[in-house]
Amino acid sequence: MLLWLQSERARRALVWVVLPLVVFMLAAIFVSWPLARDLDTRAAGAGYGDSYEVIRHGWWTREALLDGQNPVKQDLLVYPDGFTSWVQWTHPLQYLPPALLGLVVSPVTAFNLALLLVLVLNGLSAYWLGMHLTDRQPAAALIGGLVFLAFPAVQGHLGVGHLGIVTLWPAPLFALCLWRVLLEDAGWRTVVWGGVWFALTGLAYVSQFMVVLFPLLLFFGLYLLLRDRVHLFPPDAPIHAQPWLRAGTMALIGSLLLLPFYLPLLSDEGQDELDAVTETGRVDFSADPLAFISPSPFGHLDDLGLVPEYARDVLGTNSAEGSAYLGLVAVVLAGIAVRTRRESRGWLWVALGAMVLSLGPLLKWRDDPVVFRVEDYESYVTLPWALVQQVPVFESTRTPGRFNLTTGLALSALASTGASVILARLQRRTFQAGLVLVLGALILFEYQVWAPMASDAARRPDYFRDLADEEVRAVLTVPVENLLAAKFGMYLQTLHHHPLIGGHALRRTPQDPAVLAILGGTADAASNGTLTGPEAVYVLSAAGVDRVIAHKTLLPESEIAAWRALLGEPAFEDELYAVFVVPRSDASPDDPPPDFTLARADSATGWSETVTVDGQAVRFLADEGAWYLYAPTAVYGELVFEVAPYRVQRPLLVWLDDHLVSGWAGTRGEFRLSLRLEPGFHTLRFEAVDGCDDYPFALTCWNADPLSADCTPQDPPVCISSAFTAPRWEPADPPQERDIALEHGLRLVAYDLVLAPDNSAVHLRLFWEADSPLPDSYALFVHIADPETDVPQVEPVSQYPLMLTNAWPDGTRWQSEVTIPLPEGLSGLYSVNVGWFRASDGARIPLVDGSGDILRLETISLDAARPLR
């Protein structure tokens, strides 16, 4: 053993493996300090970041695997249905490491250790890349490893708990294989390993495929194609040994390995999940050109007064996605590499290409888009990403700043190469060691983004652990629309282990927004009289809510008081939380409180605040908004409200649970919307067909002269289309059920016919269902006809729906409302017939049973006050 320790092999193991491991462990501790001191008491990253979300998912992955369940099937979220997250399935490297560490330590400690481990692995993998590029010079490779480990783009994400995004250790190993295949004629074994590292890079986080793998392949390929084509297409090499073919095969192998993880995203469920988490931010989360020369205003350099003032504008609100400081040491070393080693210039292309893409679609300066003016016109400076983001798959990437993760990788390769040039000129190892020590310290010092690194106190009261022993169907976290509250609530689940109303895998919950809005608004509804106390408690209990956890720092005092008034004193309360017990409803779901028929809440977006105009309380619709409804039992009736369009007639479309049901011509007046609601939650969505217009004054004076003293300017203006009063519900007898099928997938499912008491008119409501758009634009006709001959006896009425039938979306449930005036003196029996015809040639839609093209609803007697059934 002693002889082995004295051997050359042992010395290499010490210098090549042990020493780098120790260096990178110390570097990881330094950039994340004081995390190593607080592993079990604080969560790495700012409290507003994603740390608690990732901790929860790591905990659930452990729990699911121990129970033999699928960890991406979220049974404890979105009560009672749960959901499967195919986005989460695409990045197992974010959740498996903390899940495995969680077998022996707490979820918080596991998360913190996983972050530190990832930093060390990032440094080690970049070190091995540097070892190859420098012909096995460990001192030079250490410099490259430190650059990649501590690069500000990595630290920016570290500060908000983005474990998956900073899991970058497979990327340098893929880059090494790509380098060897393209420039060193490496064989198929390297190709296979490159495919493995390609796949592992993509399994760390779904965006790594676009922000890391894509620029490496693109810009290395462009460099060789334009500057060194002989390496890409060697004339003497057979086809199977062509570097371009091997590089393409490497990417193909990696893509095939990724296929089982990414393919489910193409399913309907996967597409729905991607659509749900798609958000704006391509400009906000892009890098500023000044970011490359902006040291962090939150690190050590700021303490010394060495941070320029512009850095605060550049990074003040975008430090997580916008940090990209290149650093003086790394840039000097990169310059030496580019000047002295021609083969290293491919890395320069990768770095510059990634930097350009990171700037996003629009050029910014001091974190604001640059606007240029020509005469009376204004425009923005567009950049290459504006074109790239239109490509399928890439369109889902809203954070161009993450391309600087690849900038850091390329810069680390250049820094290793440049350091090797300098160190080769120093003969004495002590000088080499001293220089590496100085350069490494300077890199860590000037790269430091956070000093100290942000973290959040992770200990929670023992009450939540004790809650795990109680029988609880589900927990509601309020405020329900607050993303921070949702993340905190998910973290608390690691303690109490009970299902949650809401919760998410990535950014947005798939829970029905009607459920969240109605349940989250029960306390306010009870306090303002919209619901009675028993009704509000019934709604909560019927939905399975047994505990309400109010996050006091995210709620106004008035709302906490409303919950207290509804549910009594909290079972637990401190400065952060108030936990209320929801009494189990004694009534069965089919036996709600007396006279309780409907609960309503407005969507959080699409509506203005309530204002009083001409003595009426109204809310203004923008281009789209929703009312959420809860019916304890099956109900039929009319939702009655007044609508007043802004300036001009504004047509409205109405959707119930994503089915088009009605339209409104957009004139001012009372709107009576017939609804048939099954028990449960529903979404009634209003769409302004022509959009909304900016109103630059206080909404209270929208009917007044805007030049009057009462109309104060409002900046920014509010986009409005129509004013809505609060609706009232008027119950009615259910319509007559029918099931009459017409061709083209159209069916009449119900109708409601009312004869005016004085026999002056017939009021008719027809409920249609269409599987898909009709092949042509058809109009509805209604005949009051001779029951024997079907010949109309009254002037026929025809009506085009507000949305033409050939534009109906799939699953339309259109309601037609028609009034047929009757002439005086008309008496006897008459048949009420309906159908659809094409105006261009009069052709009607036939019935499927072949009985004709007229639907005979019923016979009415104009000698009686009501129809004959």
C-alpha cells in the first residue's frame, strides 16, 4: 500500500482527481456561502424563487418510488383528480438526486446537498474537458473548471433554486466528445458516449436541449463549415469516417435516448400542459449587452466600490436570468487562447453565438428595449432570436438569457487553453501553483453574484408535522391566485402529507380555475353577503376542504378577518400562518342549504375593479374575462345582467366550459343567458369579438364628457370593451329534452317554448350541439305552420347565429333564441317547425333518420293560454 502511494499512478490520482475534487468542493462552498453552514435549516435560493417547489417535488419523487408509484403522477396535488406531468418527466435529473439523498436526510438538506453536488460535478466535468484541450495539464484545467462552476449565469439560477437549470455537468462531456469527433477523428465509441452525454444534458431540464445542445452543435458546425471545412469534410476519409456524419449520429443517438422522455409532450395531455405554462418574458428574461461587462451589484466587488452604476440597472431586477459577466481574468485567458491556438477559435464562435442569442428578440440597454425613431414612427432593434423563436419547439423558450450557460462553457474551455499557454512558460511548479491559486481566487471573487448567497429559513412549526396524524381530505392554500403561496403550500405538504387543492409541477396549476376562484373567495363572499355563512361552509366542505392555510404575509388583514368570521378562531396561528378548520357539512352533496342555487366569482384577469357609474356598480371587460360558477345541484335558469358597450356596438361570444353557447349583438341592454348547469364548477367566458380599446381616464366617468373636471387622466390606460353589472340568477322550469340528429353532426338536445299570454308571440329557445363546424354557413328558420301540410301560416323567421356555423369550434353548444310575432285574430292549432337552410340556394340540413328536413317541435293552440304538450 505504501509503495502504491509513492507510485506515479498514485501521484496522478492525487493531482488529477483528488485535488480537483477538493478545489471544486471548496469553490462550491464559497460561491454558495453560508449554505454549507445551514444545510438543514435554510433552503438555498431566495424565498421568491423555485426552491420550495423543487424541494416538494424531490420529496414526492422519493415517496412515490418508495410506494411503487409513478413519481410524475401527482396524486397529492389538484385534489381530487391529481394529474400527470409530462414536463416533469422530461427532467429526471432535477428530482432523482434529491429524492435519493432524501432517503437519509430531510428534503431541505437533500435539496441543498444536491445543489452543492451539482456545482462540484459542473466544475469536474469542465475540468476534464480542459484536461483534454490542454494535453493533460491539471493546473490549467482547474482554471477552466472554476470558470464554469462559478460563471455568473450559473450563480444567477443558483440564487433562485433552479436545480435543474444548473445541472450542467453532462454538457462539457458532450462538448468534449463533439470536439474529438469533429477535430480529432475520434471513432464510434466516442460517438456513442457523446450520444449518452447529449441525452443526459437534455434530461436535466427541458430547456437545456435548446439553450445548451443547440448552440454547441450550431456554432461549432458553422465555424468548421466556414473556417475549417477540411476537418468537417476530409477528402480522403470514407463516408463512415466523415466527422459530420459521426457528429450527426451522436446527436441522433442522444435524441433517440431522449425520445421516451420527450415524446409524451406531443400527446394531447403534454400539449395542454405546455400550453398552460407558456408565458411571456422573451424580452424581460433576455440579457442586456451591458451584462457581459456588469459585475454583480450584490457581490464582493460592490463592497469595494468596483461595480459601475449601470450594473444596477442591468441586473437589479434580472439577476437570475440576465447575469452574464465574462470577467477580466477569463477574458484575458480566452484572448491568449484565441491568439495562440488556432484550433480554439471554434470555442470563440460558440461563445459569441450564444451571447448573441442570449440578447433575445429585441436589443436592450440598461434593461430597457432600445427604441429608435424615424420621423413620426417608432420601432425596436430586432435580433436573431426574433427569427429563431418562431421555429417549433423553440417557441416555447421564453428565457433567452439561459444561452449564457453555453457562453460559460465555451469561456471555460478558452480559459483552460489560455492558462495552459501561460503556465507552459513557467518552469517552476511553485510558480505555477501560485499563479493558479491567484487566478482561481480572482475568478471566484469577481464572479461572485451573491455575498452572502440568498437563502430562506426552511423550518416550519411542529403543528404541520402533527397535522399529518389527523384525518384531512384536502388542504386549501390562500391566496389561491398567488404563485408564492402555492409554492409555500407545496412545501408545507412535505410536513403534513395531505392532498392540496391546487399545486403545480411547473409554474401554473392545472386545477380548474373555477375551483380555485370559488373556494378561495368563499370568505369574501360570506362577508359581503353574496353567500350566507352556511352556504360558504357547504361549498368548502362539498369540495373536500377540511383545512384552510392562510399565508398572512400575502393577504390583507381584511381577508384574514373574513376567514376568521366564517370559520372561527384558527386551530393554529403565528406571524406567518393561520390554519382554519372547515366543519364537515352535515348535509349531503344532494342536500345543500335551503335556497342555495348558485355561487359566483370573477376571474382574476380580464376585468377592471368594480366602479360605480350612474349609480350602478359595474366591472369593465377587457377583451376576454370569465365568471366562475358553482351549482350544488343540477339547475336551469337565466343569468340576467346588463351590458353596455364602450363607444360602439361590440359583439360578444359566450362560452360555457369551453363550449361556445351564445352570442350577443353588442347593443346596450339586458342580457338573459339561459344555462343548464350540472352539479359542480363551471366557467362562463365572455369574448369581445373586436377586442378592447384603451380608455385613458378614470372609469367612473366613461359616460361623461372626458373634458370635464371630474375625468382625471389615467396612466396607463385601461383596455375596455363593455361594462357588466353583477348578474342575478332567475330559476326556471327545465327545457323539453329532445335528441334529434341532423346531418353534419348537428343535434337538437332541448328546447323551451313559451306562448305569450295574449297570444301575441311565441318565444323559443333552442339548444343545439355540433361535433364540429358545419360545412357551410346556415341560417336557422322557424315556421308557425299548418300541422297537416307544414305550410307556414305566419311570416317565417330566419336567423344567422352571431358566429357563423362554418366557424363554430368543435363541441359547440349553441343556444338560439327567437321571438315570432303572431298576427291578431290567429286561432286554431299550429305546428312549430324549425330547421337550418343555406341562403345561397335554400338547401336545408336533412334529419339523419331520413324523415325530412324539418324538426316539428310541438303543436300550439292559439285558443289556449299554454301549449299542448
